[in-house]
Amino acid sequence: MYMNIYLKAITLAVCLLLLAGCWNSKELDDLGIVVAVGIDKTEDDQFLLVTQVINPSEIATDAPTTRPPVSIYETTGDSIFEAFRNMTEKSPRKMYLSQLRVLVIGNRLAEEGILPSLDIFYRDHEFRTAFFVTIAKDTGVKDLLKVLTPYEKIPANKLMHSMESVQKSLGSSKGIVIDELIAQILSKGQNPVLPGLLIEGDAEIGTAIENIEKIDAPTQLRVDHLAVMKEDRVIGWLTPDESKGLNYITGDMESTTVSYPCDSEGLVSVEVLRTDSSSKAKFEDRTPSISIELDLEGNVGELNCPIDLTKAESIETINGDVEKKVKQKMEAAIKAAQEDFGSDIFGFGSLIQRKNPDYWKTVEKDWNSHFKELKVEIQVKAQIRRKGNSTQPITIEE
Amino acid sequence: MDNQTISPRQFMFLVILFSVGSSILIVPTPLAANAKQDAWISISISVAIGLLLVVLYNHIATLMKGQTFVQATIAVFGNWFGRVLLFFYLSFLYILASLVLRNIGDFMTTQIIPETPLQFTHILFLIVVIWGAYLGLEAIGRSSEMFMPWVVLLVFFFTITLSPQIKMENLQPVLGNGIVPVVDTSTFVIGTPLLEMVTFLMIIPYVKDGKTKKRAWILGTFIGGAILTLITLLCILILGSDLTALNTYPSYKLAQKINIAGFLEGLEIIIAIIWMITIFFKMVVLYYSTTVGIAQFLTMEDHRPLLLPLGMGMVVLSIIAYPDVAYFETFINETWFPFAITHGLIIPLIVWIGLLFKSKKQNKTQQEPS
Amino acid sequence: MWSMISIIVLALGIFLLEFPKLYKKNRKKEAWFFTIFLLSFTIISVLESLEVELPNPLDLIQTFYKMIGF
Amino acid sequence: MLEVSEKRHFTHHLYESIKEANLPIGEMSEVEDKQDLLKKLLSGETILLLDKQTKALSASTKGWRDRGVQETTSESVIRGPKEAFTETIRTNTALLRRKIKDPNLRVEAKTIGRKTCTDIAVVYLEGTAEKEVLDQVKERLNQIDIDAVLESGYIEEFIQDAQYSPFPTVYNSEKPDAIAGGILEGRVAILIDGTPNVLLVPALFVNFMQSSEDYYQRADIGTLVRLLRLFCFSVALFMPSLYIAFTTFHQEMIPPPLLISLASQREGVPFPAFVEALMMELTFEVLREAGVRLPKPVGSAVSIVGALVLGQSAVQAGLVSPAMVIVVAITAISSFVFPAYNMAISIRILRFPLMILAATFGLFGIILGMIAMVFHLCSLQSFGKPYMAPLAPMIGKDQKDVLIRLPHWGLLSRPSFFTKSDQKRVDSKSKER
């Protein structure tokens, strides 16, 4: 009897709650799924917010229509949060941000400092931490997000995938997700780098659906090299080689190519399969220095000069040449960071902090100037393991 | 109350769930903020101290001779002084229970269902807690056996899937800021949940088999402490101490980082489930011992009529307990530890001394005639 | 207004749920305590729903421990 | 005077000899009461009245058309005996006796029902069945005072422990091998005349997850099937509510490509997901009920209507989303997996409150609902045995025949939660070669 009354009471309570409404429920078809967000400052010092919202029925359909797969909304506001709310004036649906793929930061904002504007992306419960942060290089964020991409229907997905594949197989850039970025900005011993995005071709043509109706899309999006930051401001850009050097040092290089002209004519290209870098801080008389050891393993990828690959020495020479080449890139990156930018993008400061926390406390305040003086030793060890399907370069015997 | 008993194993599970519940939510942040990368050392220290505390509680439990803390205190100090002590003890439990309720409510409304009014979340949660407390200790103990494997499994899964993202260097330098902040911070974990274990003095008389139950309590505290240490360690290893301190709920953020084969994302629900289950058991244990305590305080025969009225009060208290999160943070950082030590250590110590005297006297009276 | 009515309805429901049993079993003391608890907490809930400032026990605790120097 | 008494003496002698030896009929009994006599006559016995005798003889000559032992209709198996109990209690006890030829098998007869006088038999193994359980069964049966008993459901409602619980605490089956297996474990079977459904107590939660076929297939297969059933249990219970919770509260937990496709499917569906799910589930329940009641030739019409109208047209008309149809279908199929029909019904009932909780609080509601359910399950008892045993309270040595099933040579003892005495099942030497 007792039990029955309790069951009734609970059912009654549940019914009451149901009547009170489903506060938080939002139906799937009421959501505007945002895949990319662009932020920048306008000229009158307001925040500019651009969102790329997907049109689900266009993407998951058997019968494509002429409507574009994504739409763009643009608003301004005194804060980013306000700009998001202002967006409801334009968009029929509530912006749903959990599926965000890419956050694009405009030039103007990047030079002013991005940390204040990152707050909402970390604070709000709707954002998840797995989205890339990038910088729009030489273009406005809106133009960038407006470009329709061939093959991949959602431009934001295309950006994310190319960023991943550039990092995986070329190594001249790398993706960074928001919490890593915030951790690096907050850390005194390391400054972050951000990948850049740019438009190739005419921005206007890219917005039209005709852009993707052509085999050779006239306007395309490209992932470019890395932007060097000092704390939260962008202060310059690395060249492709320096970017690769940076990735070698920080151990983010997964796979890339190294090519160089050989003694006579032609090129040797080596496919780097995996790298393993370890950096250590050393102290001599309270002067810190960094030593980097890089192990590199690769294949011969392409060969069009007369080298006799059957001989063990020739593999040795290739090893040596690759080592030299990679070391150059790494040194270039360090030189750029130390001399041009004065920004510790490698995390050497954190290494020193871990090695000698007492010393670190004395230099922590103006680490970037100490960084300029820091001595770095580099050791590269390359190992070419295989030479592919051909035993020798394909040449005509003379 | 109604002669329900639980087995030592069930008791151990309750202790584990109790020590993990709600602490797993709130512990990593302040720890990482104060002790930085050495937060896990702080937890280990406090767990070691907590084990000593449990030894004391166990000793008190033996001296209580099958009575609950409330009954024993009244028996030792009489109706007047005993009741004064108990008033504080019971109000401690009641306030603790409503704070725990608020914790889960806060978490749900910040992370999972932000637009739902707080009080409705509390009411729903409390209805189920009352249901559990109504069914009695036996059902609570058995349910803990049903849920414990899942909690262990989920914690295990959580650890395994996150292990590729571990960065060992986040732990270095060990003791970089010296030992002082580490020891200083360890008071936090002693305050919550270790001193809160004084609640079990209301439960332990209902545990069968006097010998293994002591071991069960100590082992339970140890395992619960180990889980807490593991979660904090994972937070620091993966997020780093800066981000851990920045997040309100770092372990939830941590779960967002699980990514299996690029497809299985969004597994933060796993940690949410662990939380809900463990916090639920903490609530049930607290609520049950509070109502049983109040019923014994008022020499009632049954605690069940009190369940619903006290629940109404708890919803109100949990709402007004703190106006905003900042208030809670200062309260938990500054006032909670002395508050918990008064009720979790000083009152039990007073009762302990009283019990010691009483048992000495009894021994004498027993020895003299013979 | 609605919240006040629903609180009172809820309290009445709890009363009807528990009281007859206690009355039948002739447990006078428990019936009294039950009624006192229910009544006082209902009043508190109603006051809370009318947004009356209620004293917060945590404030009390905080000032007490501040006083003795924590 | 003397003649009369001699005559009486003679008839008495005759009466005695008829009673003792002369009539080749089993089950002769004496009747003294007129009321009793009428009752016996009406229940089909032959009454032999002798002049000048105050007692009558009643011979059990009951005879009726019965259905004969046929194949089971509600619990079909691939491997194992296919016979089912019939409506006749004598046949049923014989079926059990044929399986268990132990002299300790006891059949205790009873009649319940003031008007129907239904025969009831309590069957158990003396020495194996626990005395407390047996006493409780008899006590509860003796307490019943009802005018009619037409089916075992009447008895079940009187003797079950939790009067208001969606979960069954009495097991029933129409398969003699399942009941015999239960009796051998030390449980008590209750046979009721007029129904092929035999009750078995105590019944624990895990019993409803097991089928007698688990023991006939090889151990590994039996284990896998049991785990599959447990999986289906959770699917049947939680699938619709999880779907509602995920699509209306926690979209961030759906993998992105799936989210996009779900969102595009929902485009233009007029109802909220909760109403959609409720509608579809209700429709399915109606369909299932109709399928049971309809005469066989019309049955196919229902399935056509169900498949075409609900599966196809409703989606094309944009009333429901295809994903919802899939969810409902998976839920329905999963709920058919259980060997015990009454457990399947309780799952069907519990699905709806869980859906309501999911629609108001999302996953928070579902988990709280689940916790409340587990607490309820853990508080249940069946004839003094904790319902969730041997999971909670955990009994280590009984785990070998719960979620997993060890091979028969590994199941050395009977489950200890039913009986403490006569534990030995398999001699450990029987596997030695």
C-alpha cells in the first residue's frame, strides 16, 4: 500500500514537471549548426562576428538542389557574446556551437591580442574544445568563410581536413586546438604559433555556386604557414622552411619530404616517415643552453640523378645530406625566432623551468629577452631505410 | 531503526562512492590552483591523513557497541549536553547534504541543462534520494553493489582512452614551489571528503560482522582516495595545472578530449554518469543518516515520516545556501575546513573521550564483584 | 503565486500521505514531530517562493569562524 | 429384529469388501456428508450408494476431453523438448514425474475456489527445497479465499511479494523442462488445473533473463546469448528515451555526420521528438496487441498495414523521421528477445516514464530514473529471497550460472540462493578422463 502511494506521488511529480515544460530541449530542426566562426575588429572598434551555418538538408540529400550547402551570417557587437545574440535578428534558427570546427581570427584582432576574445569560446558550455584556431592571412574573415569548396561540401570541414593533412604529410603548418592555445598563451615559457588561411583566386567568384561547378575551381582556400605570436599578439610569419624547422624541433612533424639537388644534375627527394625529437635543457655555470636531438627515418622517394643506390656509401651520403638539410631548417627557425621575433615559440622556457625552477624564477619576468641569448645545439640523425620499388634511378645508359 | 543490515563489502562500496562523489567535481580545481603540478601529492598526503582519521572513527565505532553515534552520545553525555553536541553534528550533516545537492544542481545547470531552473533539478534529484532512503539501508547497500562495477568500469575506460594524451612533462618540476603549498593545500581534501566520513558513524552499527568492517572502511577510504588521486593526476597530466585551475569542472573538460578513432567523441557523458551515480550515493548516505539521526534524536521509532518534510527544507536550504559560485568558492576554501574539523574531528573526539571513560568505568564495575 | 500554490498543494499531499498512517498506528509523538517539521518547512518554502530574504546559515557559520580567527 | 440386523450386517460386509477389494478402481473414497456427495457427483465421480448404509462410496471416474500434450506456442525453442503443459493437472504432474523420477518429488494437492473448486498441486523436491520457502508458499496458498480460480494469474496475484511493482516476482512457464529445472534447483512449482502456465517460486530477476535452452546449447553459446539478452534488455528499456535525450538535449554527443543526417531527416517533421516517439511507440504497442488478438488469416493484413503505413507512408508524408522508425523497430525487436513474456511487458511499461523523464531533464532524468529503478529492484524480495541475488547481494560462487553459464561439468553445486541443503550437482570426477 505504502509503495503504491509513493509510486503515484512520483508519477504525479513527474507529470507536474512535464507540464512545467521542457526548459532546455531544442529540436534538431531548430538548430543552426555552426561549423566555422570568424572574429575580427571593425574600424569603429566593435567586434565583427561571422558564422558559417550548414544547411543539413542540402548536405544529407539524394537530390541536390541549387541552394548552397552553407550560409553565412555576419553581425557586430560590443562583445562577441553580444554579437552572437545579435545574430538572432538575422538567422531563423538558434546558433548551435558544439559542432564548431574552425575558429578564424582576423588580422586586425590578431595584432591587437586575441586572449580577451578567446574567453567566451572556453567559458560557454556549448563549445567543445576540439576546434582549430587559425588566422586569416591577408584577407577578411568574411571573404574567407564565404568561399565554397569543391569536393567537400562544408568549407569548414575542408579547412579542418586540409589542416590535418598538411600537418600529417607536409609539416609546414600545424593545427592547434583552443585549450592548447590558451595553455600556451598562459604559460610564460612558451609562445604559440597559429596556422594561417588564405584565399587563392578572386574572393568574389568563390562565393558563387559556379565556383564548385567547374572542374578547376577558380577560387580555393589554402592552409598556409605559421604565424608567430608573442603572448597573444601575432607579430610575424614564418617561411615554409622555418615552419618545418619549428615542427621538427617541437616534435610535431609526422611526415614530410626533404629534397635537395645532387652533385651533378637532378634532385634527391627523401620521404620522411617519422621523426623523434627530444629537447633537453642543460646548465653550465648557471647559463642555460638547449640541446635538441632529432632522429629521423625515411625512404628514398624520388631520385633523378645518377647515384648508385646499391652501394652502402651512397645511402650514407644521402643520410648526411638529409641531416644537413634538416639542420639548416631547424637553425633557420631558431634564428627567426630569436632574431626577428624574439619570441620563444619552441617552449624552451618550459624546459628550463622543469630543469631548474629556481633559476627560472629569476628570468621568468623577461624571458623573451633571455631567449634571444639562449644557445641551442642541434643534432640530427637521419636513417634511410628503404628505397622503394626501384633499385636504381631510371636513367639511359650512356 | 528497522533491523536492516548491510554486508562489509557493501559498506566498503558505500565508502568508496561517498568519498568520490562530489569531490571528484570540485577537488581538482582549487588543488591545481594552489599546489600547481604537485596537486596529486597533496591528495596523497591527505588520503594518508584520512586513513588515520578512519582508524579513529573505527575505534569510536567499536566503543559505541552497536549503537549509532546519536544513541551513543545521548547514552554517554545524557539528554542535555549530548543533545547539544548532536544538534551541531546533525546540522553539519544536513548542511553538508544540501551543499552536495547544490553541487550536482550547479553542475547540471552549467554544463548539461543550463536553462532548467535550479530548484526543479534539485527536486527531481531529491525525490529519487528520498525514494532510496525510504527503501532503507539494505536497498542502498545492494544498489551500491549493482553500480560499483559500472563506476569502476567507467573510470577504467576513462583512464585507458585518455592515456595516449598524457604528457609526462606536465608533472615537472616535482615540488618546484617547495613543499609548503602542497601540504597547505592538502587540508582541502581532508575537509572534503575525508572529514565528511564522520557520517558513517551513523551507518556502521548496521554493518554485519564486526571484524572485517573496520578493514572495509579503511580499504574503502583508500580506494576512494586512489580514484580521486587518479582523476586529479589525469587532469594535470593532460590539461596541465594552468588549465585545470582555470576550469570549473576540469574532469568534465578532460572527458571532452576523449576521441576514439575520430568517430567516438562526446564521451563526456561518461564522466557525467560517474558523477551522478557517486553523488547520488553520497546524497543517499547523508540523507539517510541525517533523517535516522534526527529520528533517534527525537526518540522516534521510524525515520520515514521525516523524509519528505526534511526534503522540502533541504531544497530551500540548497537554494539559499549561496547566492553565487564565488561565495561558494570562498566558503569552501576558507570556512569549510574549520567547520568540518569541528564536526568531523572535535565532536567525535569529545564523544570518544566520554566513551573511553564510560567503558573504563564499566570494566571496573564488572571486575570488582568478581 | 503559482509556486506558492503548488508548494501548499505539495505539503498537503505529503500530509495526507503520511499522517493517516501515523494516526492509525497511534504514534502521537511522531505525528506531532512530522506536523511541526512539515509546517515549518512549508512556511519557509512559501517565504522563499515569495522571494523574502531568508537568513543563510552559511553566513552565520562564516562569521563565527571569522570571529575565532580562521 | 434379528433379521434386520443381520441384513445390515451383511450389507456392511458387502460395503467393506467393495471398498477394500472388489472394485478395480483407484482412488476410492468415502463420503458421509450430503453436501460433499453432491460436490463429488458434480465433479464427475461415480457414487455408489448401498441400502441401509450411512456412508457412500465415491469412485474417481472423472473423464474429460483434453487437448493432449502439444508443442509449446509461446516459448518456442530450437533445441530441447518442445512439449508443453496442458490444461489438465494430472497430465501436467505426470509430465513432471516423467522428468524427475526421484522418490523425494512431492506433489501436494489442494483445492482453491469456493465455486470452482480448482485443483492445485504444489510440487517440490523434499530435502532440496528450503523449508521456509515451502512454508511460506503453503501459508500464502491457504490464506486465499476466493470464489473462482480460472488461471494461474489469480493465484500469482495473491502470493507475489510486491503487490505494486512492474517487475514480476513469480516465474511462469508452460514448458515442463523449465519447471523441472526449477524444481531441481530447489524451487517450488505450483500447478493449477485448467491452465498450461505453471508458477515457479522464488523467482529472481536473473531467472527472467535465462531460458531453459541456455542449458541445452553449448556453454559458450549459452553465455553469449545471455549477454545478448542483457544488452537487449537495456536497449528495449532505454533506446527511445536515449534517442529523445540525445536529439533534444545533448546534440553535442552525436557524431557530427550523424547529427547532420538526423537534422536533415527531422526537417519538416511537425512534432517534437518526444511526441513523435510517443506516437510511434503507442502505435507499435497497438499493432502488437492487434497481432495477438487477430485471427490467424487476418494477421498478415496487420503486418502489411504496419510495415507499409507506418514504415513507409508515415515517413514519406513527413509525419515521422526515418530515424525514429528505426529506433522504434530496434526497440520492438529487442523486447521480443526475452524468454519471459511478463518481463517483456514490464519493460514496455517502464519505457514510457523513462521517455517522459528524458523529455523533461534529458540524460539527467534518465539516469535518475535508472537509479530509482535499481533501488526498487534491490528492495524487492521473492519469498524471502532478495530479488537481485546473486548480483546484489553479490554471491561469488553463484556467479557461474548467472550472466555466464559454465559448462555442465563446471556447475558443481546448485545455486545457493535457493537451497542450502543438498548442494551437490555434479561430481567433480565426472570430467576426469
